[in-house]
Amino acid sequence: MSLSKQSFLHGTLLLIMAGMITRLLGFVNRIVTARLMGEEGVGLYMMAMPSLFLIITLTQIGLPIAISKRVAEANAQNDHKKIKQIITIAIIIITCTSIFFTICMIVCAPIIAKVFLTDDRTLLPLYAISPTITIIAFASIIKGYFQGMQNMKPQSIAIVIEQFIRITAVFILVYIFIPHGIDYAAMGAMLSIVIGEIAALVYLTHKFKQQKVISVRKNFFTTIKGTKKVRKEMFSIALPNTGGRLINSFGAFLEPILVSHSLQIAGIHVHRATSQYGELTGYAIPLLHLPTFITNSLSIALVPSISELAAKKNKRAVQHRIQQAVRISFASGALATIVFILFSHTILTYMYGTSNASKYVVFLAPFFLLMYIQAPLQSALFALDLAKYAMWNSFIATFVKFSVLFILASNPTFGMMGVAIAMSTGIVLITSLHIYILHKKVRFTIPMIDCIKMIILFSTTLYIGLHLKRSILYTANTFVYFLFLLTILTIIYIVLLILLRFITKEEWKQIPLFQHK
């Protein structure tokens, strides 16, 4: 059975729809865990997660994006033999790395919990999350294959399955373990991730066997022979990509450690520091990441699309594709940013039963608008074999971010707000560096007309939102009126999008709903 290749926007739309569903389910998941475990429990959960991200990065060594790019190029040339070589090499490497790093995670968990995270209660969550390493690693191979074939449907469905199973499991496991203590409840939340990832891997494996155009098991070991060139091509992307991801993951791993120690210097008690970190990373940051299901979808679809265009030496089309991704990313993130600025207190109260994180949301929201366009810019760098620049950009931004974090967070005047300032500094710096490199290497620019449209769209919607908030929400501060106001603001925003022509006629035609039968 052959795979169905989708257009860039069609594949992106499938991922966006899946992302929208999983975001909603994910927020239900966070509401459940927050209400059952409280701020301290969420803090333990969030402190353990960066360790998983770091180990996953080490395990994958950048192979998923390398698979996506090289499979896209091989598929354009109808070279099924090369596709099989790519998948075979990836399976062998991932098998070795996943076994090694899973053992490392289990052995090092006590040291990570006690020495680095300075909280022994994170030990059980770290143990619980260890099996996920191998599961996610093998799933990433299949996802990379489907992405390279520009068929986003299997991955889209797998994402929904994973989140649905995960949220069902977290209801049960947290409820079972909470009587035994906060650390056991956090462990239950981690186990729900394992169960969800297993379900997604089972589905992806089934679809791979059903729709594949190659047979991996047939002559598995003989396929490895004569793959030196293929291995070199894969690692030319994978290694610098790993460097960049390793910096981000290692930074995420070090962040809670640096935060905890900095706040101790500032004289903040460890339990209070954990609660504040839970507010920032468990409540504020997930809310601000809400629009990223669109930008992440664009980023995933962008790699094989640009890889194919670059292979055909179509520089103009490459520039257009990047501009298109940036424009759509901004359009998707601007409304969310305005809503976060205006209604963070209301949203957090209804979601989590507390608005303590409101100040972080209002401060970070404008900076996260830059982060929404950062993801497609980074994917463009990967697709154009400029991963080494993305790696150095990440290093520079992370170094500056941590420097600012330590200086401000260790000062009692700033405390946790110093962490938020450091985050915003990193976002601005890395986005600016990505734009600079793309301009230098492929003459990429954001057209002035697009910049003007962005300013008009954002400022007009924000101005109208302020007046609506003052006239409606202040006089009738209920959830129903909040939804009513949000609906009006969304309609106004969509009208402005249409009037400003943020989506062109050609782009509308690529969406299945608007295609002529």
C-alpha cells in the first residue's frame, strides 16, 4: 500500500487539528494533576521532566529530523533502497543508545534527585519515567519516516491516542497514589506518560507495517553493507542537531537546579521555591505554550517541504515557504498573546483555582509571541543543512539566559520574577539570531508589508480587547460573559485576518475543505 503524500498546508492542518485536540486534553490533564497534587506536587513533576528531555535527546542523537530530511530527498528520487538503509541504520543506533541511557537514568536517579534537584521526593518520578526513553526513541523513528514521506496523518492520530490514554491513566494513577504522599502522586503522573507513549507506539508500528513501501526485516543486516555514504549524510544533520537539542535539553535540566540554588541564596525556603517554580513552569508556561501546537505542526511539515525545494535548487520557493510559516505562526500566536495579557487572571482562576501565576503570564506573553515564530525558523535552519548555526544560537542564548537568571533570581528583590526575565531574554536573543543567520545564508527577510500587517493586526485587536474588557467583563465578571467576550474578540480577529489577507488565495486552495472536487 502506498503512502498518501499531502501538500505542505494539508499536512500542517492535520497536525494542527491533532495538536488542538491534544492541547485541550493536555490542559484537562494539567488541571486534574494541579487540583489533585497542588502546586508542590506539580513542582515535583515539572522538576523531574527536564531530566527525561535530556536523556531523550542523548538517546535520539538528532536522528528523527535527519530521517525526515533524508527520507524526503530519497522519496523525491523514488529511491526505496536508500529509505530502507536510513531506517535500518536508525533502528540499530536507537537500540544501542536507548538501552544504554535507560540504564544510566535508573542508576543516576538518586544522585539527580538529591544533589542536582535538591529534593529527594523527585526520586520516584525519575524511576517511573525511565521506561519512556526506549518507547519514545523507537516511536521517533517511525514518525521521522512518515514525516519524510510527507504523510502526517499517522503521527496526528498517534498524538491524539497518546494524550487520550495518558489523561485517562493520570485520573486513575494519581487518585490511587495520592494517599501515599506527594512523591507517589508525581510518580503516578509520570507512569501515565509511559502508558500513553506505549499506546502511541503500538499504533505507529501497526500503520508502518500496513502502509510501508519497504520491508525492514527482510535482509536487515545485509542492508547495512555499503551504507557509509548514507550514514555520513544522516550524521551531517544528526550530530549538529544533537548539539543544539543537547544544549536546550541540558539547559532545561540545569534550569530547576540553578533556580533552586539561586532562590536559596535569595533566602527563599526550598518548599516555597518549589511551589513558585510550579506556578511558573506548571501553570504559566504551559498556558503560554498553548499556541505552539500550530507552530510545532508548521515546523514538522516544514523540514521535508524545504528539503525537497532545496534539493531542486529552488531558492525563491524556499524563501517563500519560510515567510509563509512565519506569517501563519504570528497569526496563530497573536490572538493568544492578547488574550493572555488581558485575561490571565480569569483564565488561571477557572483552570487551576488560583491566579498566583498571573504576573508571570502577563509579563512573558509578549515575548512568547517571538517564540511562536522561532520554531519554524529553526526548522528552516535544519532543512537547509544549517543545523550547526542553530546549535550555536542555542548555546549563546542559553548562556546569556542562565547568566541573567543567576544574577536576578539570587537577588531577593527579583526572586522568581528574575527567572521569568531570564526566559524572555533567551527567547528574544535566539529568535533574533535565527533570523540573522537565515538572512545571511539564503537572503531571507520578513517583507515590510507583512511587518506592517502584523503591527496593525496586533495593536488593533489589543485596543478593541481592552475596551471590550472594560465595558463587559468589569460590569459582569462571570465565566459566561468571559466566553461571550472571547467569542466577540475572536470574530473581530478573524475579520481582521481576512481584511489584511494574512492567508492568500493560493494557500486557501491547498486546504482540502476549499479544494474543488
